[in-house]
Amino acid sequence: MKRRVVLLTICAAAVAFGVTVGLAQPPATGPGQVNAQQAPLSPEALARRAKVVAKLGATSITVGDVEDQINAQSPFLRARYRDPERLREFVQNMVRFELLAAEAERRGLGTDEGVVRSVKQNAVQALIRQRFDDRITPESISNDDVRQHYDGHPEEFHRSEMIRASHILVAEREEADRLLAQLRTADARAFRAAAREHSIDTETKLRGGDLRYFTRDGRALNSPDEAVDGAIVAAAFALREVGDVAAEPVRVGSNWSIVKLTGRRPAEHRSLEDADQGIRLRLWRERRQQAIERFVDSLRGRYRPEIHEDRIRPIHLDPTPNEGELAGAHGGAGAGTPPVQEAEAAEEAPAEPEAPTEMR
């Protein structure tokens, strides 16, 4: 077992020494052994596979080890080893690997913290492949399941015509006229800058006035409960080309809006046949993740881990680059926000699409 651990960690050890390991990897089976999915070998074949090709110290590389390593590769790569010189080079790579593994073991790298963690990560990946990836596949999703998802989620596969617009809301018509004259032919960057400076719409000004995508009835793409003002919707849909600005300010209640068209999407309707592969992949990911979570829950019952919640909050984190600037930009409130959440909260550029994954 210890030898196997060292072999699994040799890549990390080789990086530490600035050495490239080469093509060969640790033997997948022991001397004379064969993959369990293959038919049992005859005594003659087992004897042939058990013959030692190379030996260093207590470690032997057998004919079976070489065959298993080569046969685990793609047919294209396997074909090259019909050349005797290439085959000898492959065996030399295996010897090279064992030499590095022996030296890593001698130097005690098998107990290095980073190497041990790499071993655990490799072991977890192997467990996931063995326990889930061989059993839950896109092909395991039935046609009935695909049809049920398609019929139950029409909004994912049928989309009305949508446009994207930005606007600048001001209180007085005179100010709207003045800004409109400046922005009628302005590019998107200048329009966003003007929105941040002049707009009184607190909901959109930090996004450069971006209203995102919406339909003819004003419903927002990713926020169906939110609605764009009808006057802005009418003005935006009346524009012909992306980049055009409405000829006149639009009255919104007691205020005035300058409207710019920034994107257009035609209506889209996807058939079950067109959506089939995407649905299978989605259901496969969901079911695989659900199976993993159920498995992890069962492990919690078996191993009963103890977590001391009161000891988590005082954990000290070293400052990251620009952390002070980020905290200042958010008034200090976001200093402890995890990086993933910071990324999700980052301002979205108006030119970026917002269609659901299934519709892209």
C-alpha cells in the first residue's frame, strides 16, 4: 500500500524536483494480474505476463505491467508501440518513473502535506468514477424522462422576441433634451458613463442604465416579476438597429428617459429533437450530483463527523491582493464575501447576453 501511495504521488514529487516524468504511469495492475473485466487468462498467458522486463531494488516491471499501461491508451497511441524502438522507449519511461518514485520515497515525500492531499484528491476522483460515473451517464436518461422535462419546462425551449435596452432617467425635460443631443450618436461606453453620472434611476444607474432583456409586455428575462415601464418598452421596440437612440425623450411618470437599443433576439422555438441532448446532459448532471449528495449523507451517518461551528468564525485569513480596495469600494461590508459570491455580484457589462444555458 505504501508503495502504491508513493507511485500515486510521484507526479507531485517530480514537479518539486523540476523533472518531467514522461508518458508512462504507475502500473494499473500487479505482476501477472489482469483487468477484472477481461476474460480469465490461461496459465501460459499468466506465466508470460509475469515475466520480469526490468527490476530495480525490490520493484519489478513485468510484461503484464507494460501491456496494461499501453492497452490503457487510445488505439492511435497504442499503434506507435508496434515499433520496437518506441516500445523500448516506453519501458525506459516506466523505469524512469520507478526511479523517481524510489527517490521520492527515500526522501520522505510520501508524507509531504501537499503530496498527501494530492493522493486524497486522486482517490476521491477514483471513488466518484467507480461509484457514479460508470453507472449514471447521459445514455442512462430515458426518452420518457427527456420528454417529461421538455413538456414541463416550455419556457426553456420556447422564447418570445426580446430586446435589450439602456436608459437614462432625469427629472426635467430640458436636461433630457440636452443629454439626448450629446448622446444621439454616442457609443455604448459613453452612454453607460452618462447613465452613471446623470440617471436618477437607482436600480439601473450602476449598470450604466442597462435594463437587460425584456419582452413586448415588459417582462424581464431573468426576473419575470419585474417589469419595464410600458413607455420605455414601446420606444425601445420601435428602434430598428442595435445602437439606435430614441429620437425624443420618453415620459415616464413625472420624469423623462433617454432610451438606447443595445440588443435584439428573435423568437425561438426548439423542438424536442433539437433539445434532446441538452436535456440529457442536464438531467445527467442533476442526478449524478443528487446521487453523490445521498452517498455523502450516508457517509455522515457511518463516520459521524464532528464540526465545531464556534471555532470556524475566528479562523484567520491572510489578506489578499487589493482586499483593502475591494472593501473600500463596498463600504467595508463585503470584506468577508467569498470569491465566488464576489464574482456573482460583479457588475455585468451591458453587451453580455443573458439567455438561459439551454437557449444558447
